[in-house]
Amino acid sequence: MSSISSFAPLLCLLALALALAFRRHRAALVLATLALAVAALATDPAVSEWGGRAAAATTMFGPWLMVLAAVMPEPPFRSRRMLVTALLLATITWLVSVAPPHVWRALEGLLPLGFVDARPRRVAVALSVFAALVMAMHGYHRRNALDLAIAFGALSLAFGLIELAGIGLQLWLLIGALVAGAGVLYSSWRLAFLDALTGLPNRRALDETLARLSGTYALAMVDVDHFKQFNDKHGHDAGDRVLIEVARQLAKTPGGRAFRFGGEEFCLLFRRPDGAADACETARMNIENTPVALPRKPSAKSRKAPRAKDKQRTVKVTASIGVAQRDARRRSPDEVLKAADECLYKAKEKGRNQVVS
């Protein structure tokens, strides 16, 4: 346990540095709270007054900082909210360190919720659970793993206060900080390697994957037919829906891994090139046969109930696909991509909505 006490503040500060580096400022507030609490609890109460106030300070201030992180929108780094948050953390640290005894006693009677007739620790647990639930709801609705990770950070405070599973407060706070730090890393990885609109791996992920490949494989370049005209006619919101639906169909391609190449272009990677053309034909047919719901046009009489004839409009789109395989003539990924792109242009020249390999 002594080794944990020695390294726990350092690990929390490392996770905090990651959150600030990747501009995850709500996560940074949770991690700063956990780091301060872990550092305070690591101090021997017999050595300093700071150590004697540590557990009380965690109960008094920690839950409210978690609630603040739960309800506060993600702030820019240079903003008043970040400045106020930094000043708040500095003030709490100053109060725990040097507040006169009579001031500290007054704070203990006031926090975390002094006018409620309940033990402070129970109130702190309830507030921490509330903050965790709010963060978890945000994460569920936004499909955001980071919110779920920092929700566990708030929940770890509640678990530590009740010493769940026989684990002490400091260790629970450390576990919460590690989970939140892992959430920061995962969300940053998603930002770097996944396309925000479609959820497919992006061009950077494709380049990284191709750089590690060896042996034979096949690549297919996929282009949504007449997409620019579609955008001009139906608008960019409708275009986004088309790209999302095309990505969903391509992700189902048997034996292929789909990537968002850029714009209306996608790429399919087949580690086993045999059957790649047939799989692409299946994907092309799925795209052609899948209706895409268009966004409803705003109505001047929007306050009235929708009429029966106001049905959801749908459209169908098609895609052209070019397939090329790595062989003795085409050794590098760039050469295979270029060959697949040439096949794609042949598919367009032949009238689109077809596969050329």
C-alpha cells in the first residue's frame, strides 16, 4: 500500500496532463479533483495539518467538483469557465492548506450540504452518484466513451467513500483516475483514426493499415455517383445521410474492411483477394437497393399537426467501384490504390453503377 501511495499522485497527474494535452477539459476537471484528493490522502496526518484535513476535504469539495464537471459544457482552454475552474481549484487547495481552524470548522458545517440532516459522507456519496449518472446519460445519448469514463471517475469517489469491496478511498480514486485517463486516450484515438460522420476508419487509418500489410490483398475504390449534383439538389444534410447509409452498407461487405477515403469516396480492403469483385458487386447492389430518408423540409405551419400526406421522402443512390489486386506488377500500396482508382474511372466511363476489376 505504501508503494501505491507513492506513485498514485504521479499517475493521476500524468492522466491530467493527457487530458489537458488532448483538450478534454471536463475530463481534466475530474482528473484534477482526483489528483488533489489522492495527493492529500497520501500525506501522513501526523506530519502535516494538510494530511489531517485530507479525508474531510475530499468529502466536502470532491462531490461538488464532480457535479460541476457533469453539468458544465466542454469549455475552450482560453475561456472564463476554465479560468474560474482553475481559480476554484486553487482556492480549495489554499483553504485545505492554510485556512484558520475556525474557518475550517465553519466549512465543515457548511459542506457538502450542511442544511441537510444527514451524515456528510452520505450526502457526498449521493452527490457523486448524481454526477456520475448525469455524465453517463451524456455518454449514452452522444455515444461518447469519454463521458462514460469520467462518469466512472465520479463514481469512484462514491465507491471510495463507502469503501466498496473493501477497497480504501485512495485506491478507488486512483482506479477512477486511470479509467478516466484511458477514456481520454481512447477518445483521442477515435478523433485521429475514425471519421466523425460515418464512424468508419479514416484515410490516416487506411495508410497505417496498408503500411503494415504484406502478401496479396485487394483494394476497392468506391465513389457515390453524381454526389455533387445530389448535394446541390437536396442539400448537405441529405448528402450526409447518404454518406452515412453508404458507409453502413459498405461495412457489411463480406471479407472487406471499409474506410472513409475522403469526400464521397470510400475504400474497401480485402486481405483475401479471391472473391473481392463478387463482394463489391454485393455491396453495390445493397447500396442501390437501400432507400435513404431525406430530412423533412421546414414548414411555415410547423405548429400544426403533420398531415397524413406529409410522408417521409426517400431517395436511392448508386455507386461505382474499381477493384485492383496486389501482384508482381503492383507491389506498393500506392500502386494498388492507383490501379483501383483507374478501374473506378473505367466504371464511371461505362455508365456508373457497376464494378470494374
